Amino acid sequence: MVAVVEQFFAAINDRRIHDVLKAFLCGAVVNDQLTEYEGYDAIAAWLRRDLFDQHASIVAVQHTVRATGVVSMVEMTGDFAGLGLPEPLVLSWYFSIANGSIDQLVILRTAL
């Protein structure tokens, strides 16, 4: 399961939107900043706006494997200055994985 997550982060860092989207099951859901994005079109719009347009770069610091997925603590950098976010921004990405693909992703800010 960790390999799926690592390939997903590599595709984000390389701005390969088609490879990022291929990591998701049809009908997958992303919840970021308490907003839900369901399906490929909504997830693609989220990727472009919140990650690619912000020149986000993600480094996974730790992966914890769970029965149904992976929790990854990540450090993100990017063009966040206008948003008032710290750099690096530390987040926990909760992946639910089914049949080798991402079914659900929930992203939460990590308090250190």
C-alpha cells in the first residue's frame, strides 16, 4: 500500500495530473480543508488549484500502514505566503486503499 502512496506523491511533485488521477478509483473522494471533492473532474480541479498552481512540493516524512490504508505525515512547501501558512506545512494524509487504488483521501493539518 505504501508504494501506491509514494507513486501518488511522486506524480504530484512531477505535475503529472493523469498519473495522479489514475491512482484513484472511479468515484473516489478527497476531503481537504473540510471541503469534499468527488470524482475525477472535481479532484482534477482541486489538484490544479490547491497543489499545482501553488507549486506545492510534498515530502513524506512517515508512513503508517493501517488495515485499510496508509496515513502519511508530509511536509509541503510551495507558494503559500499569501495564504498565511507556515513552511513547511505539516499535514497528515489519510489514504483508504481498495484494490491497489485510492478510494478516499482525507487531509488534515498536523499540530506539532
